[in-house]
Amino acid sequence: VTKTPDTPLWEVFVRARRGLSHVHAGSLHAPDARLALLRARDVYTRRGEGVSIWVVPSAEITASSPDEKDQLFDPAADKVYRHPTFYTVPDGVEHL
Amino acid sequence: VTASPADVATYALRLGDDALVLAERLGEWCTRAPEIEEDMALVNVALDLLGQARALLTRAGELEGRGRSEDDLAYLRDDREFTNVLLVEQENGDFACTIARLLLFSSYQVELYAALASSADEVVAGVAAKGVKEAGYHRTHAGEWTVRLGDGTPLSHERMQAGLERMWPYAEELFERDALVERLVAAGVAADPDALRPGWDRHVDAVLAEATLTRPETSWRPTGGRRGLHGEALGHLLSELQHLHRSHPGVAW
């Protein structure tokens, strides 16, 4: 299917149940926000996947660049003390 | 007053045939809609209608008492035995025609199912209670497109108006009454067609106004679907729908 160039792309976020967060489900093309919402309903919740939908213009999302991956994420790789499992819990400590 | 099972069977068949034939028409858009997202949307609507048709045809078969299943009724009747309104059998035309028909039909179905949710026939009431939400979504979908095309470019406006003019005369048949409807209204099984009209008018008029479209004026009121008098288009639709089942009786897949 050829896409008319002025049909923008939208990112779809679906909340599966009350109490859960909206999770990115995918993306779709739609001419405006209202139709994007209806289409998201048809494309991403047709098997009962959701109770709430957000749609966001893909162009409005600011994403991290793959080029920055090293400086953004690698420094966290060796900070094992940031994980609770790093610390040994002395015997006999309750309510921790 | 208690309704005769034969009357309720015929009524369920009418509503089921409406849903079945429109499901087929909308299914024809599969892989042909302007965008893949719209493709899924129209086929979702078709599947909703097919689900309604299955329940209604099954009910008609039970009450009829001749041992016919939903498949027998869908696949083994000729066009003269189909009781759908002419509106649903019309060829799709362009996208605007398809949307205009969906707007007219789903606006009717919303009113109809809302009324039938308290039908004395519990199966009809059950289908209606579930179907009213489905029809509500179909109406929303058709309405959004009607507004966008009608209040869009000069070309889209022209084509949406043309689609509306094409389908409009067939809407009258939705509100027809005959002796069977009178008996079933009295028995609390059927919806009173006159009572559905104000809500339909209100909704359709509001959408047309927002879409900057003109409500068509026509005195031509094609009719006959409920009595099995159809146009040529239904025969072609049925040949495609029934071909496999008739060529290979009892086939399962």
C-alpha cells in the first residue's frame, strides 16, 4: 500500500488493565489524532488487549541517539552496588 | 399477546440477513481500502456484523423448526429467499459511498438495537444488547469519515455528497412496517420503526451539518427487500458467498 505523504505517523500506547502503565504497542498512520485513536483501537485492541489508549505524533517524540549509547548507558554497567542484590543482609535482620 | 415462533423466526432472519449481507460488502474492502489501517477497521466492522448475523440466523433456524442451521440459511438459500433491505446489498461504489451507507445503516442499527435490548425474545434481546455497542462504534467510524470527507477538499466534498445521494433513497426501507412488524410490535418482540426514526434523523442530520453536506431530497423509495425482491447485485454477492459451500456440500475447513 502506498502511503500518501501527508498522513503522519503516530505512536500507540495501550494500558492493558487498570493499575498498569500504558505500554508502547506500535505505530500507525492516520490523518489526525481522533482517527489515530480509532485506528489504534482497531489495530491494537481487537483481541481485548486494552482499557485505555494514548496516541502521540511520532514527530513529537525526542529519542536518544544510537551514537550516544556508549556514554549514556555503558557507565551504568559496572555499578553493581546500585542493585539491592549487591548487599549481603546479615543474618537475623528482620523487616528489611 | 404472544408472538408466533414463525413470526419471530422471520424477524430474526430479516435482521440477520441485513447484517450478513453488509458484512459481505464490507469484507470486499479487505486488501483494497485506501490504507491498511482502514482495511482493518472496515473488516472489524464486517466481523462484528457477521457475529450478529450468526446468532440471528441460528435463532431463526431454531424457531422455524425445520432443522436448518446458520450455515444452511446463509449458504443454501437463493436470493428470493433473502430478506435483507436493499441498502445493504448495493455495490460498494467508491469509499465515500461505502461510508455513506455505513453511516445510514449503523445509525439505524444503534436505534434498533437500543430498542430491541428489551425485546420479549431473549435471544434477539441478547444480540441487541451486545450489538448496540458495536453499532455505536460503526456509527462513530462512519461519522468521522463523513465529516472529514464532507468538510475536506472540494473534491472529497463532492464525492461524499454523491455517495450520500447514491445511498439515501434506500434508507426509507429501514423504517418500513408490514403486518408482521405490527404483530411483533404488539407482542413486544420487534422495535416500532416509527419510534426509531427521530433518533436516526437527529444523529444523521448532526453529522451532515458538521460535514457541510446537504440532506438529499428524494421521493424515490425503492422497496421489496423484505419480500425477497432484490436487485441484480445481490445475486452476484451470493454467488461469491455461497460458491464453495454449494460446490462442496458440507465442506469444513
